[in-house]
Amino acid sequence: MAGMRVDAIDAAIIDLLQEDGRMSAVDIAKCLDGVTPRVVRHRIKKLVREDIISITAVVHPKGLGYDIMADVLIEAEQAAIPDTASRLAELDHVTYAACATGESDISIQVVAKSVPELYEMVLGEVRQMADISRTRTYILPLALKFTYNWKVPKEVYCEPGVASQLEQDKKGAP
């Protein structure tokens, strides 16, 4: 299935929203010759509806004290790769998870507050999952470009014990 065509006006709107996701349709229209705020609103709705863009808050892990970022390349049992990748994607400190081809089966990116925390996370959470046979961890001292769809970990905004109660509530446990 072919994707939606994006023209120069759509591209300009996207560029402006990437600079400031809270920019109003009026302000965007002022930046574009011959485009009205009504057209901008219509185009934004269409871009969102067609899953071309999302307008959302982006969490910056370093701002919350997660100064360590690492890629973890994972080898897993072939039949379990999609399920294992899905379980890894649910971990709080995982900012990216994907099935891969080549030497690794799964690629994840994780954030941690320290190298010892990263070590414990990889050994205690990732390596303990069934079907994972090997991990290779690469600390990323300098990230030049990335996108986040990462949620703030519950430990940041919940008191001790509240996070586990929220998990139980979400699962419908008593």
C-alpha cells in the first residue's frame, strides 16, 4: 500500500511543528505564503489521521537524570523473537525496541542513571528473560540524532510502592 503523498505545504507545516509542536495554526499560516489558518488546521488533522505525524510531548531522559544511553543487541530463539522483543519493549528503561536482521535478532536502546544501573538492568532484567541467549551492550557517549516515544518511568513520579500498585491496577489485580 502506497503512503499518503506529502506536498511542500505539508512538509513546511511538519518542519515548523518539529521546531515548536505548540505552534498555533495562525502562527504557522503566517510563515507560509498564501496559506490560511483553516488550511493549516485541515492539513494537520489529515497528517495525524493518516499517521504521518504525531503531536506529543517528548521526554528527554537526561533531564530526568538518565545520563547513560546504550544499545543492547540481543540474540534469541528464532521462534520467540517477536514475543521477546514485545516483552523488552515493555521495560521502563527501554526507549526503543525492534526486531533485527543480521548478527542480532533484537535491538533495544536503554537509558540508565549510572553504568552500574545499566549493568544490573541488562543482567537482571534482559538476560533473565527466557529465549535470550546472548547480549552485547554498547554505551553511547554521544547521540547526534534520535527520536523518542518514551514514557517517564513510574519511579520518577510515584512514591515507593505506588508504582507497583499502579501496575496491579492496570492488570486488574485486587
